[in-house]
Amino acid sequence: MEDRTNEALYLELSNAAPSEAEQRAGELVKLAGAHRVHWYDNAHPNRTDLPPKVKEGTMLVVAEVDRTFRAPDPPLDTTAHLFIRHSRPSQGVLDGAPTTGLLIVWISPRSPEFAQELRDWGDFIHIRHIAAAAIPGFTQISVFENARDTDPRYMHFYEFSSDDPEATFKTMTPHVAPRLGGMDSEAYGDWADWRAHGGRLFYCNTFASLGQVTAAS
């Protein structure tokens, strides 16, 4: 696993079949500015604990791109966003293993005046404590910002090296809560509550890797 340094990520969330997602990845990797494209299976479709505010999908395609990349018109019934790497560094513990799963979090400030507070909470409280807990299977956590002036504004991009990304995600709270004095503590409440910092959660879900394709040199 390498430190994530790519300038941007382009994501398409849809109900495509795995074969269709693989074909789409092959199309995207041929575009200027695309370096590698992955496709993932939704590990927890139709989740109710964190209900999505965007159209849900069974398949996620993620393209690692640079700033010369121009987002194409997405296929019908596809949620697509181009995210630019945030200036603050990634956090986490690299374990040398490949990325086999993801946790995708799309979040926005409730209004523009909350943007800095939300970003500081995300970086210095929420993500920091997750990274500090060194949770088995969690590796790199990177932050990206939407290339367009639209929701969701931010993406928290969690990479996993475990076999079961949803099971790994579910270990997050049990690892973090004791460090903050337990789930009844004020510190834990602050860590867990994006709303108190002006946030709106648009999407949170886990994905399992199915394959990848690399641009021809």
C-alpha cells in the first residue's frame, strides 16, 4: 500500500453489473489524466443506520486521476463526482497490504459559514482519533473536496486492507470510544456528532474491491 498522493478521484455510483463496471473502468482509464481505475461492490446496500441522501448504488467505480482529467458525462442513473485532493495530509497507518475495501463518506457544511468548523472537526477530531486508534484493517484516510460548487462538498476516503470492509467499519466505534472515555463521555459525543459542527451527512457506505485496470504507459 502506498501513501495516497494522487491529485483527484473521480467516482461513479450506480446499479451496474460487475461486468458493466469493469467495462466502464476500461473506458475511463483511456481518458486523458486517468492513471488507474478500480471497481467495487457495495458491501452494505440499502443500509438503514446511516440512510443515504443520494441515489444508492450497488457498484462503485473509482478513477485515480490528475488535474488534467475532465469528468465525462456519466451513464444514465449514475451519481458521479470529481473530487480534488485537500491540502491537509492523509492520516493513518500504512501496513504494506493492498487496498481491498473502502469506506466512503460524503459530507457538507449546513451552510458556507460552517465549512471551516466542519473541516477542522473532521481533520483534527474525527479522523485524528480514528487514525490514532490504529484499527486493524484501517490504513489510509484521505480528504478530498468536490471540484464543483455542489453537495457533497467533502469526501472522507477510508482505505481498508481487510477481507470484509463492512465488518472492519463496525469495529471503528469499539476501538475509538474507550480512548475517549466511553460512549457516554462528552469527548465521544463530540467525536461522533457531525451535526454539532454544522455538518450534513450525504452518504456513508463500505465497498469491497473487485478489480482494477491501469493506464497504458
